[in-house]
Amino acid sequence: MRTMKAAVSRAQTKGSTRASRAVKKTVGRYNADPDMLIQILLDLQTTLGWLSPGVLADVSEQLGVPVSRVYHIASFYKAFSLVPRGRHIIKVCMGTACQVRGAPQLVNVIASMLNMKPGETSEDRRFTLETVNCLGCCAMGPVIAVDGVYHSKPTTEDLRSIFKGAR
Amino acid sequence: MTITLQIDGKEVKAESGVTVLEAARQAGVHIPTLCEHDRLMPYGVCRICCVEVEKKGRKRIVVSCGYPVENGLVVTTRSPRIDRIRKVLIELVAPTAMADGLLAGEMKKIATEYGADIHRFESRFTGKPIRCILCGKCVRYCDEVVGKQAIGFVGRGVDRRAVFFPEQARACLTCEACFNLCPTGKIAADTDFVVFDGFSVDDYSSGEL
Amino acid sequence: MTDMNDNRLSSAKQLETLRKTILSKRDAEKPIITVCTGTACQAYGSLEIYRRFVEELERQGVEGSVLETKSTGCHGFCEQGPVVVIFPREICYVRVQLDDVPEIVSTTVAGGDVIERLVYRDPNTQEAIPKESDIPFYKRQMRLVFGNNRYIDPREIDDYIALGGYAALSKALLRMTPGEVLEEIKESNLRGRGGGGFPAGLKWETTRDASTGSKYVIVNCDEGDPGAYMDRSIMEGNPHAVLEGLVIGAYAIGSHDGFVYVRQEYPIAYENTMNAIDQARDYGLLGSDILGSGFDFEVVVHRGAGAFVSGESTALMSAIEGKVGEPRMKYIRTAVSGVKGMPTCLNNVETWANVPLIIERGAGWFKSIGTEGSKGTKIFSLVGKVNNTGLVEVPMGMTLRQLIYDIGGGIPQGKKFKAVQTGGPSGGVLPEQYLDTPIDFDELTGLGSMMGSGGMVVMDEDTCMVDTARYFVSFCCDESCGQCIPCREGLRTLRDILTDICEGKGKGGDIEAIEDIAEVMEDASLCALGGTAANPVLTTLKYFRDEYEAHIKENRCPAEACKALTSYYVDPAKCSACMICLRACPTEAIHGEKGIVHWIDQEKCIKCNTCYEVCPTRFSAVRRLSGEPLPPPPAPGTKVTREKKR
């Protein structure tokens, strides 16, 4: 039963000390101000890499905000992940300028090479492949960002060497 | 303060602060709605109650559930433009609203009244038949009237869903207020109070919905 | 308790004294090396280039002769990045590599000579143009707002002050009443630069008059139009200009609390803004009793979290309240009832950045620039199929042709111009016959497009207009909050119909369905995202209906771009078996060897266009076929028939 499994895993993650400490610290930094809910979740996403049910429940409790609102925000925005992600995040810009310069083909090439679809995390948790709407470097299009490092007009060779280097 | 406006050619008097929808009802003019409920704050998302208003020669389409009455406002509740809007809205939402190929209750009435072809976009539909139009009556009632927030929205766009939060939903067993509010009948049909299987936030997080 | 911060300026005189002190430490004759480190140039490695300059100057023992090496925000000439400009001679080096740095230091900085190979070359005349202001890309711009980027290190408030920064604030707070400030902005006819083009002065006035209680002012830096990055470059490169404008506006409106909303995809803009706020506060230009005027103002920065719709004003205000950033049904202006029900004035980054200029030089000066209905300048991101991609600032009234050809340098590789898309996903395409349209809010709206926030995407003969419509609709569908039926279901259905058309599955009745849905979306959507999302579809239908019909009736994509309708084919008569495409193919779909004609395995081909691009022009052996049958592959072992050129 999926929900039972989730409830069990929720109980487990709630106990995660590292996560609980991070929540307490982050909420404290913003003086437990509920207006700063989105900012708090952004910081936690950066620190923890994803937002587990336990973390969301903790935030709800410490800010005095209904858990439904916390979940709505966590699931509404692209910055947040409700599931663990890969060690290396690949973002392919799909902004208009990159689009016009062949971004969709580039996504296909990368998806092909890594045997995954956009939005997915690879089985070995090595990569997460995402498409994003405009990284703001349109003259360099098409652009990809791997672990925050930008690559302009990557050739197949470039890609092979980038992915090889990402363990 | 009393406001005087015109609805479908009829002069109507209403209290300042009421909406065009409320004024129309008081005057006996029927405007269909899907997401509106008299115990809830207007939400304005189904857009079915839209009407044409004219003010100082300028015409606009607005939703009557949220537009405050104004002196001299000229309101039209039926016209080719309005009728087309209601017809196409039902046609657009039909694939996500249907259960067993049929529309229920109020939606069925609107579809018939406006000549909507509920199967128009069926063959093109690539989404999931969630049996939900996201009117939010369940979410808003639980929040504004019951005060429990046991059911809420998650996701965005075509992935938006209304889901139960199991811990908060323990209170639902004795409540069931949202059951009768649901325009598609989904809540009454699909809710299992033990595990909220297929309807809970955990199902959303695991990608099931 | 006394404030121990003795940096606080508490009068106009103190500000001017500080300015003079800063300037006195700078010798106008000594060279300054500026390295553009805007996000895009950073992606090209410009931060390393900057650091290398610092090291190299010391290593070569010339650092004494150089005033400073400055890492600045975006200069705008993004196509040619990394860009390095050496003042005061304005020597502009483009496409600078890390290894060029030692030579620049020894030859130009120490030796005073220009390095020819690093200088910009006119693509048509091949003329070398070393001086920045002579380069056509820059020459025809009017960089009133953006120009300061190249003189400022955005992390140094002193740089901004050295250029005259905060003089407008001083004038407003200490020599003008709030009413006079507001009148000046009203008089200037400054219209919102975020897309709506609403008169800023009117919005300020409505906010001011709404009540006497708390009011808010907001900087909207949620710039989400794909292909537009003007706001990012201002916020990154000159955050003080925006802050100064914001405080002036707050003073005019009677607000003491402001917000800056920056999208999280702009981490450098966020950091530079936070840093600028700290530095401004340190100088008493933010906080209580600014410049001794008695006026208090605080600002808080919020980051977005990855949602285009959150840039809509009611959505943004919800997010600032810690709620989901989705729009609300709104029949009362946010200027009257916004954040927490208080009057709130939200303006775009570029709008705020114009304010200090107007206060400093006057509404009359501002009105002397631009057209009757659109005053001042506008920054555009000129991108896509154009030679000089980058950020350009031009006076309103310049024509699209002048922008795209005189500044943009025209279409690369000699391709034919097809359309220019303005206004992002809310805007429309304009074909060739409208190239002489002056850039003006009302002119563009009149043609079915809009100015929008400034994105200007140039498209050529290889761009499929149906695919363009599909792209924008998909974008909006992805970004829709999903609350209202017309937008959520309308965009999904439009996206599916357009995708089908691009895949050769278009049906009779599709165009009528598209028009039906588009019109209902326009009429009935809750917010402007849904309300304008159909514009790209409607304008492409209006001007390029023939493309739609070719897709539906002939299964043909005239631009040979739609993958499902296009096949790649190596012409055996032209192939010289050079192996270039074979090696470049990412899926190893091309077979052949030296001397044996290459052929593409259609099962493996992913239509990435690589082979088409890499096949040497003198062979041009790769063809794209659409709407016609694909010839069978050559018999195995077919030899090359081309004569080898000597």
C-alpha cells in the first residue's frame, strides 16, 4: 500500500537529525516569520538537496502555517524537489533564443547519451536532467548548465567529456 | 448605500458592496456557476459566471461572482460572446471532469443549455482523467468554514491536484462536508478514510497522480 | 544608544564631499581595465580573465601605472564576449581568451599599442574598429540607463557615487517635496518597462492617494520571458540605480517599506542586490533618516522559486506574503489594495532605474527622447538569428529594421529574415513588411504584438512558425498556475493540437478549434498569462497561415524544422565521404567510410541537425526533405562519384 509506505518513510525522515537541525536553524535565521516561508524552503532545498515530508512537517509546525500551504508551495515551484535528486544536475535552457538555436535537439542528444528523459534522475542517481526556461545568457545559446557551470554550444565531444568527468 | 445598475435590460437596485452575481440573483436573473458557494469567499476560477459589463462606453468580460456592483453599470448575462465562452469552457474541462463518459449535475445542465459537445476534445486529450475541475470548493470549505485544512492544492498547471493530508484528515470521518460540494462527485465516490489511497499528498509526491 | 557607524551621510553636503573624496583618489588619465563579468561572460570564463589581469599586472611589474582592474556587470555585447575595455582610450577587445591577458598587459597597458587581432571587426567591411564608441553595435545605441554598467563594479558603492550616484536622491529628499517628485514623474510620461506600459506616475499617484496608512513599493525582478535578460543585467550590474529609484518613488508615494523580488535563477543579481543594500545602509542612504532628511525607508529582498506566473503582480504580492505565488481575481487595483490589503506600487527594474535620471535631468529632458506616446529609451535583448546578439538600449521610435540590421548586424550566414518576435509569450510575431515600424508601445500593440519587457527574438527562414507557436503555448502551459479552466485546459488543448500539427497529425477543423480556444482564453482567463498566451498563435496564424496549412494538408514543414515531418538525407551525388558528419553524429546513425558514400540510418537519426551543419559548404551533401518521399539508401559499398577538387 503506497500510502502506508509513505507514512512509514515519513516517520523515518521526521527523525533525521541533520534535517531537523537544518530546519530549526533556517527558521531561526528568518525569525520564524511566516511571510518568509518561500525563502526558508529555498534555503533548505539548497542545504538538504530535497524537501522530505519530515522537513515540510517541521517547517509547518515551527512557522505555525498549515501543512497544506507548505506542500502547495513546495510542489508549485520548480526550485523545489520532493524527491531526492542526482549528484549532478544538468539544466538545458529552453528559452526562446536557445530554442531558435536548437535547444530541443540538444536535449535529445543529451537524453540519448545518458539514456534518460528530461525531468528524470538516472537509476544510479548520478544525473538529474532538467529543462529550464531561460538562464539569461541568450547570446551563448544553446546553453546548458552542469552543476552550475555553464557550457555554450556544446558539441557531442564536449558533452561526452563533461559527463565522463561527472562521477 | 443603494446602487442602481442594469442587468439584461432590467433596472436593478442593490446594496453597495455586493457582487453582480448576488445582485442578479436578487433580481431573479440566473447565472450559472461551478466554483461559487455562498459560504465561501469568491474564487473566480471556473469563469462560467462571466458576464459582459459596460462602463463609460468600455465593454469588458468579467466574472460576476467577484465584480462589485457600480452605479450605471450595464450588465449582459447572455449573448453570443458569453454563450460561446460557457460552451467552450465546458468542452475544454469535460475530459478531466467526466466519469464513465458522462458529466454530472450542474455541469451537465450547463453543457445542455449551451449546446456543448462534451466529446469535442476527447480524442486529443493527453492528460489524466482525474474527475476533478479544480473548483476548490472542497479546499476552501475545509479552510474557511471547517478550519482544518485537511485537503489542499498541490502542483501547478495541468498537474495541479486537490489531495488529502492524512494526518489532518483524521477529522474527516465525522465531517464529510466536502462530499456534497464536489461538482463531479469524485469525493463521495473515491474517498477511503483509512488510507486516502489515490487521493493523498503522498500519492502526489510519489508521482502517482 | 548612539550609532557607532561614522560612515552615515546626513546631508547633501556630506554626500558631495564623499563624492569629491572618491574622485580625488582617481586619476582620470590613468588606464582602467574593465572586464565584463555579467553572467554570460562569466560563463565564458571572464572571472578567470579578470583575476589573471590582476596577477599579470603584478607579475609584469606594471600595476602602478594602472589605476584599477574592474570587474563590471554586463556591457551588452554578449555575442562578442568576453569583452574587455581599456579606458580612457576606450580600446575594446572582444572574444578575449585567458591566454591573451599577458599580451594585453605588455602590449596595450604597458606599451600603449592596440592588438589588431583582438579588436572588433565589421563583418561586412572587415574594418578593424578598436574604439568602443565607434563600433556600430554601440554607436547607434543611446545607453542612458545601461551605459554605466561598464564603469561600475556592482559590489562597490563608491563606483556608483563617483559617477554621480545618489545625487538624484539627495535632490528629491532635500530639495523637493514628495508632491513635486511625483509631478515630475507624471510629467515625464514614463511608462512601465515590464510589459504593461502603464504610466508610472499615475500608478504612483493612485497608490499615494489610496490611503494615509502603510504603503509598499516593489521592484519586480522576476523577469521570466524566455529570451529576455535586461533586468538581470541591470540588477547584477548596477543595483544602486534601481535602489535609488525605489527610494525616490517611496518618498513620492509615502511608503516606508519596500521589497525587491528577484527570481532565484539570478543568484548573482540576488547577491549583488543584498550587498548593495548593506552598503547603502552603511552610508545612511537606506534605513532611518536618509541623508538627514527625516525620511525612513527599509527594503527586504525576496527570491522567487521558479515560476513564471509569480511575476504577475497579484501573484508576486501573494508570494511576498509567504503564500503560493499565484494570481488572484482582481477587480480592485493593487495600487489600492495589494500586499496585505495595503496600497502597493509595483514597478519593473528598468522603470525604477529611469527614475534617478528623470529627477536629475528633468521631465522635459526625458520627453525630448522617444515618440509622442512612448518617451525615453528602452533596453531590448536582441537575440536569436541575429549577428550581434546582446542587450541594446535605444530611443523609442527607432525602427525594428534599424535595430535588427544597423545595430544587430542582420541575419547570420546570409539567411533570410522571417519574423521578429517581441513581448515574450504574451507578444506576437511581426513579419518583414513591418520592419519599418517604429518601436513604440502603441504601434506594436496595434499590430497584434506588444513591447513586453523587451525580448526581441529574430527568426529566419529555418524557423518554423507553427513550432514557434507550439513552443510559446507549451511554455505557458508549463507555467500556468492551473487555477482557471480557460488557461489550464485551453493551453493544454492548444499545445496538444499544435504538437499534433507539427507531427503531421493535424486535422481539418484544427485551425477553427485553435481560434475558438484562443478567443475564449483571451476573454475569460483570470490573469494576463492566460489572457495573452494565445497571442503568438494568433499572430502566427494571421501572418503565416500558409505554414499551418502546409503542415495540416501536405504533411510538410516549409522551414524543414519539424522533426516528424523532416528527414535527413545524404545526397550520394554530392557526398565526398569526408567522414565529418559520421564522426559528429551523436547516435552513430551515419554509415560509410573514406571513399564510400555516407548514408543515414533513419531508425537511429534523431534529427538533431548536426550533420546538416557540419557538412562542408563546398559539398552541401546533406539535404533536409519535408513533404516529399525519401529516396532509398544507396547500395552498400557505393563509391564516391564527386570529382576531388584540387
